[in-house]
Amino acid sequence: MYMKIAVASSGQGGLDDTVSPVFGRCPAFTIVEVQGTEIVKTSVMENPSMNAPGGAGIQIANTLVREGVNAVIAGNFGPNATPIFVNEGVELIPLQNISVRDAVKKYLNKEITAVQTPPGAGPAPGMGMGRGMGMGRGMGRRGGGGGMRQMPMYQQGGEPRFFCPSCGCTMPAKPGMETMKCPNCAAEMQLE
């Protein structure tokens, strides 16, 4: 099966670069084309949105969708870029502190799985599913969720919340709470 994977890269890009901890403002994307579990082609795309005054994640998400990527690997994904990918059936793989080559291999060998709501991505108000604006671009992809797990998400309303850097889960913080364990993976959550 042929697929195209975009990997947010920390430096100049390429298989030996490191996966960036951020998506929208990473310097480059390593575009890896694979057939089955074999890498058949690699190219580097500078991130034209890296220095955008605003909306960097949305801009590069739309660019990658137009490029026909099937999956994106990055440390964190923004709350506005995530719905674009989810609506288009693009898998999101939160991973960092690893080489691009190793990240792609882990994904292809199913050692890591895509998540519905990855780390760094909170709910995006007004971004609903199935609004009929995809113009068929998601056709032929994985159907927008095969194998993806749903993380519990809570609406932002100005109240403080906890974020799990490991699996992306968010939970509301009750008054006086300073620590919380993630209900999904038991990792120590961070207060946002």
C-alpha cells in the first residue's frame, strides 16, 4: 500500500533529522513516501508558515492536505490544525525526540498508533465534522478514524485544565488542584 507521511522536522529535514516538538512552526517537513513498509522516496519541504504572524498551523495543515499526505508525525499539534486533518482522514501521530527515520519505521511497524486528539490539541470551537466542505479530498483514505482512539476532551471555557503530554488527554482542573494523573495512561498531567 502506497502512502505519504509528513514529519515535522527540527532542522533542515531529511531522514536523519529529529522530529520537531511542534507542528505549525517547525522549520521543515520531511515528506516520506512508502510502499508497504519500505521507504521509496524522501523529499524536504521548507515550512512556509513557520514565521507567519498567525494561523501557522492552519496554513501548513492545508498545504499538507493538498500535498496528499496520509499521516503526519510531530510532537504536538495545534487546536486549529487538528480538525483539518481529522476531517480529511489524515492520521496524527504524536512523537518526538527521535529521528525522522526511526519515527517512520515505528509507525510503519505499528509500534505507535495514531490518536484522534494528539498532545497539544484542545477542542476547536466551531470546527465540526461533516460540514460538507471537503470536496471529496478525503475519499480513498482510511475513512477518518480507522484504528484511532478517542481521547476524552472537555470544552474550554476559561477554566484551568490539565493536559497529558504523553497521550494528549485533557481534563478540567477543580479549584485548588495542582496535580493530576492521566485517566488514560497514568502519566503526570500538566496544568495549562
